[in-house]
Amino acid sequence: MKIAWIDCSAGASGDMLLGALLDAGADLAYVNAAVAAVDPTLSVQVSRTARHQIAALKATVEVDGTPHPESIPGEAAARAEHQPEGDHLAGVPSPDHHLPADDHGHGHVGHGHGHDSSGDHSHGPTRPWSEVRRILEEAELPEVVRGRALDTFGRLARAEANAHGVDVEGVHFHEVGALDAIADIVGVAAASVSLGIERVVVSTIALGGGRQVKGQHGGIPIPGPAVLHLVAEAEAPVIGGTAPYEMTTPTGAALLATLADEFGMMPPMRVGRTGVGAGGRDPVEVPNILRVIVGETTERQATQLVYETNIDDLDPRLWPPVLQRLLDAGASDAWLTPILMKKGRPAHTLSVLVSSTNAAAVRRVVLTETTAIGLREYDIRKHAADREFTSVDVDGQSISIKIARYDGQVVNVQPEYEDVVAAAVELKQPVKAIMARAVAAAADFWN
């Protein structure tokens, strides 16, 4: 099983996590295709740098080919003095009453990188959370990328609503900051999919603290209320850290919460690649980096569970939503097998493959959504080929391609079915025709 451990001992921000995933081998073209699907003016560029003489990759968000203000260390630092922890969110719907927004890590305010500027910062127009959600729902994204992006933005909106005492739908994203956050969040979602990671373990997260930074409405404590809500909701282990400033930004915390299957020390694994992502500043207290270590699990015990139950009295029309809810609860797969029970009654065996992390949620779905009053559990060992994702273009429609490798050799290349269906609808062509063209366009990936 392909596994990743995210080292947050120096905190986390969106650009640091994106840089680390790209440094670990994520496909930059795939990431940029996803980002551009949401907003064609956005792109991500990378450059080599170092923090405390440790080599790292810096991811920079560009708008129409120009570095985004929040990706420029000097400008980010200037914004930090006046925009600490409220992230890119105003928290209220009124455009003339914005709560402070934070750097979101591209100077990685979260990494404190010196709040040494003064002066006013004008707050531009905002986008409500409902609009950001609509944009993501309508963008031509692979479903797994869309799901992770929506989950992350949803966590941010809930955190800001909680911090400012407003309804979630009343949360607004500052227009400038929203572009930066979209690129980071969609980029990280796409990068994690591109790497084919099946399980993510996140370390204890360093939050920083010890200083109140100046916001538009007064001092804001570090760690700020949004970050604390995010880590509490995720039940993530945290520590203050070694630096007297914000080390983890709300975007960083939300992304970690979305990606994490569990939190803890580096698990047993055979290390493959290590990615190192850099924040925008280079403070003296700590190397401003986040690491992603990607490898294969080495545990000999079972890494998956199978739940089974025989059911003969459920309305068959209910099976499709039951299977979908099991997948939504974190099941790796769920399927039905026709059987013949005692007294000759036709029935089905419901089988669910799931990791131990999501086992409780899956049990709850089985026992609340079906007529089962019990289920069987047994351990299995799962062997899987390495997976990576890229994309092809069919008449302007982006279709994700899943590539499977075994012992370094490509053994399977397949278009993602949902993308094929979406393209067929858009192009008003038969699904089988678009599938054939996508397969043909992906033929070179066999090499």
C-alpha cells in the first residue's frame, strides 16, 4: 500500500504542502489542469530554494502569469501585520465589514516570518462560500479532486463561522485571498491524487503562539480561533512549537484535516521519495519547511477489514444509496453477491472493504441504513499496484487517466469513467465513443 507521512514539526500552509507533494513526484501538469479548470487565470509554478541550507521546492501561485501577491514574501509579510488568522475569510456577508484575513502561508505568516511592516491594507471585494462551492461543483474536475477541495473549503467555512459567530453560509472569502486559497486547495487535492497515495498519516502539528498579531479589529491570539477549531474538529494532536508566531495557517490545518487518515509518528514503511516544501520566508527560529515522505507499508498484519452480512428483506431500490453511503463513509469498496438462504429465500451478501480508520463509520451505515442487525468482520492483506494520475484532452474536455504500475512496469491505463460520461454529455456524443477516444489518447502512457 502506498503511504505518506506528513511532517508538520515546523507547521503547515497551503503552499508548503503543495510544494512538498510536487517535490515528492506529483505531476505539475495534472495539478495545473485542475487549478485552471476552476479558474483559467490561475497556475502554479515551482522553483528550487533552501531553508536553513535544506533544499526545498517553492510553489508559487500565479494569476495571468504574474506571481500572486500572497506568494511574494515581502508583500505577504506586510499583509501579515494586519491580516493574521482570519485566513482569506471575512466571516460576515457585508462587504464593508471584513474581518482580518491571513497570509495563508505564502510568506507563510503562519511561519511568522517577521511581522515587521505597518500601514493600512485595503480589503477588496469578497466571494461568499456558496459561490466558491458552486464554482468547485461546476468545474471540470475529477470527482476525487473535487471532493477533497470541497471538504477542505467546507472545513474552512465552518471554522470561520464558529470563530466569528456567524452562519456558515454567511462566511465570505476575500476576493484576492480566495484566488490564492483555490489554487492551493485544488492544487493539493490534485497533487495527492496524482501521487496515488492510499493512506496518509500526519504528525503532531506545530501551531506556534506567544504573540498577538495586529488585526483590523484588534489583537488576535496565536494560535487563532479558526485554526483551533479546525484541529479540534479533526481531533488532531498539536503542540505550540518553537517559534513565537503563527506556524500553521487555517488553509494548512484544513488541508491536513482533509488528507489525514490518522495522526501519529512516522509509520513502518519503505521510504520511496521525500518531498520538501518551502514557505515564503526564512526565519531564524526554525527551517520553514514541510516534508512529505512517500513509501510502501511494511506491516505484516492486515491492513484492511472486510465486513459481511446476509440480507433478505431490504427493498432492492434502497441498495444503490446504501452502497454510495458506504463509499462516502470511507469504504474502499462495497458490493453485493446474490445468494440463496435457508428455506430457499433469495438474498444478498453485502460485503464492504474498509481500513480500520473508517471501520466505525462503515459499521454505522450498515446497521442504520439496512435491515441487518449484525455483521461479520475479518482481516485481509491487500496487495495493490502503484497508481498515479494524469489527464488527456478530448475536444477540449479534460479526462483523468489512472496509470497502474507493478515493479515499475505499466500494467494498466484506464480513463476515469465519470470524466468520460461528463465529457460525453458536454460534447453530445455517445459515452462509448468518448471512451474509445480517451483510451486512444492515453495509449502513449503504456510506454
